[in-house]
Amino acid sequence: MKNILLSLLFLLLWSLPSAGQTHPAIYRIKSWKTGTAQAQPQTLNISLSTAEREYRKVITDVGGQPLYQLSVRPAAFVGPGDGIIAWHVYLTTLDSQDNLLLPSTDLEQEEYNGPDYLWWFYPDKNLFVPITATRVVQVQGSYVVLQASDVKVNKGGQLESMHLTITFSNVPSAE
């Protein structure tokens, strides 16, 4: 019995992270959009702020043809304390407004499942996915990795600025 307790204690202590060592959260989902289309591999470094609120770019396939429309837009609060409460990332086909960064096209989905929030960047409000967590979405034959850093929030809890790195890759992320 003593050996079993010692073994359990060892396993418990071994599984705890050592002091100062942190492992950032990584969230992964597959898009509802299936197929074999592959985006041109690239990394986009986007600086967002109250002055530079939006970003748009056409994403091409590996052959250089337009494939997706990428946009980052603020979710703004209008009224007392106007400001940006979140940034939302949308990846759509060129002929649709359906966000490919979701596991389903069901409009009710994001109310119930944590991983559905990978396209939302909320400071301290999104309990399902922390704002600085690495998010990986497989869209057809590509992987889209979203990572926020340098997040600045004002005293009212609104976003002042954020750096967003979006990487398109055609191989699974090693993270």
C-alpha cells in the first residue's frame, strides 16, 4: 500500500509544471469547409489599434489564384464608453460570407462549445479561449494559426491595441 501511495505521489508531482515554466494553451479545430485546396504558405503580422481597426487581404492558393478573403474587424460597443471590445477574424471564400474558421455553419454553435470561439479575440471575457492562446484551424488542405500578443486593454476593459500573427501552412503545426 505504501508503494502505491508513493507511486501516486510521484506521478502527481511529476505531472505538475515546475516553477516558472508555463505551457501556453493550444486550441485546434477542423473547419466545416472540407476539400483539398491549399493556401499559399505565409505569415501575416498585423498591428491593430483604435486608429488601425481593420485589416483585409485576399489569400491566394499555392498556384497564385485568389482563394479566400481574410478580414479582421472590431466588435465595438456603441454608447457610454465607446470602444473596441473584441477583434473578430473572418476567413471566407470569395463568393460567400460564411466564416471558414468555425467547425460548423450552424448559427447557434458558438453559444455552446468553447472551441467555436477561435475567431474571437476578447480580453478576459472569453472564458472558453484565452486571448493569447494559440488557435489552429484546419481549413481544407491548409492550417491557419492565429496568435495574439502585445494585447493592451484600457481601464474600462476595452482593447486599445493588439498584435495578431496569422500563419497559413500546408503542414500540421508542431506546436
